[in-house]
Amino acid sequence: MAYNQRTLAEPVHFKGVGVHSGKEVNLTLKPAPPNSGINFRRVDLPAKPQIKAHFNRVVDTSLATVIGENGCIVSTIEHLMACLAGLSIDNVVAELDDYEMPIMDGSATLFTHSIRKSGIVEQNAPRIYFAVNSPIKLEKNGKSVCLHPADRMRISCTIEFDHPVIKTQTFSIDLTEDSFEREICRARTFGFLHELELMKFYGLAKGGSLDNAVVLDQNGIVNQNGLRYADEFVRHKILDCIGDFSLLGLPILGHVELFKSGHHFNHEFLKEFFNQKSSWETMTLADFERSRNVASRL
């Protein structure tokens, strides 16, 4: 966990295709000053409008996480947001020349490796956290998200799919830079062949392919090289969760437990989180550690 805010040491460039639009897009991540957060800038539009990566800017969660403001949108931001949160990076400007982020290989691998290679720098400003003091739970239609007090960021996730390869999978992780890169960032998005064919029929998933997703038919995995992890599916759901929860605007000191949740339900929980302001407080990591030490002596 970081005591101070962090940003990139230098700009990092990417090129890829949007999974739904099928359009080629250039993406440049640039360092940003303390307390500015993560912002997306559409350099293809005349005024180069900027949208803050925050849950109250989310305009759609049906197929991906989409943020928008004043008629301008940026789509499919969750994998990059997961990468930045997983690497404890607070301040970045992401410039792109179309409305959808590049899907890359369907995971956060290329973002993560390129950023770590180019470098991350500490800034002269304390990092502020949401410290969870009492549980917050949202449960609906067989799905649930619960956030418990903890002295670190921990995520536990369970998924259930009526498919012989997936079935029920559970995974838990204490989120650090190393654990994110080792256990989560390589997990790819996944979908079912009949859904992919239907989306393509309706003009969606134009950029979707076996190069950027795990695709399953009725009996197994279509991809010739198989899985990167035996439980890659639940790990990708955790990757999505990290990206979605980063839209709170500050990192969390707490244990997130998810059951069959996705982008839409994650977003519903973020709204519930802010409805329960008595369940958390904002503080620096030093203040958090000091308060816990005092409490343990009482």
C-alpha cells in the first residue's frame, strides 16, 4: 500500500482495436499532478473534452463500463482502470482518438507490463483512502456485494455458470502490485460463442476475436491455447471489480466480497456505498495505522 500518491514516470503509448466498435484506436497515458485523479481526454474531438473516471460519470454498464459527460463518452475503461488501481497509480490523463478503449488481449497484461517497465513515481502528496468501519451490503436477484472492514484491500469473488468448464469458481486475493500482476492482470474477458455470434449479428463485438477473449461453446473452450489459469473466469471478474471499484475515486481499505456480480451490480453497489457515509471515513494510510494502533491498546 502506498503512503503517497503516484503517477507515471513518462508517457506510455498503446494501439489496438475497440472490442465493440472494431475501430483502431491510439491511447497515450500521461503523468498528471497530485489530486487530479484519472481523466480520459478525447483528442479526436475539436475541444478535446475530458471526462473524470468517477462512478457518477458512468452512463452505461450493459456490455462494459462507459463514462460520459456533455454528449462525449469513453467506453470499455474497466481493464485500464483495474491496471491503474492494481499498480496504485492515482493521477493519469488517458488520451485516446476514438470513443472506445483498445481491448488489447482482453486482459490488463499489456497495460500492466508497459507501465511497470516505463516506471511509476511517487508524488509529494498523501494518498487518501476510504477506510471501512462497518459492513455495507447490497443483495438482489441472487447477486450480492458486501464490503467489510479490513486493514488492506482484499477481494473475494464467487461466480456460478451452468457450463462444464466454469461451474462454480471462487478466488480471494490481497491486492498488491505484485499480486495483481501475478494473479489477476493476465485473466482475459470471456464469452459464449452463441452470444458472440448474436452480438455480431446486431453490429456489436466487431473487434471481438479469439485474440482478445476466451470463447466457450457448449462443451468447452474454442481457443486453441486454452486458459492462462484454471480459474481464469473468476479472476477476470475480480479484474473487472478492481476497475469498477476504482471509480469511487479513492482506494479502499476493506474486504470486498462478490457473489455473481458484474459491471451493473458493481455500479449499483458504489451508489449504495455513498448512501452509507456513516460506514466509512477518509484518511491517509498513516492516520489509519495510527488509529488502529490506538484502538488495539484500548
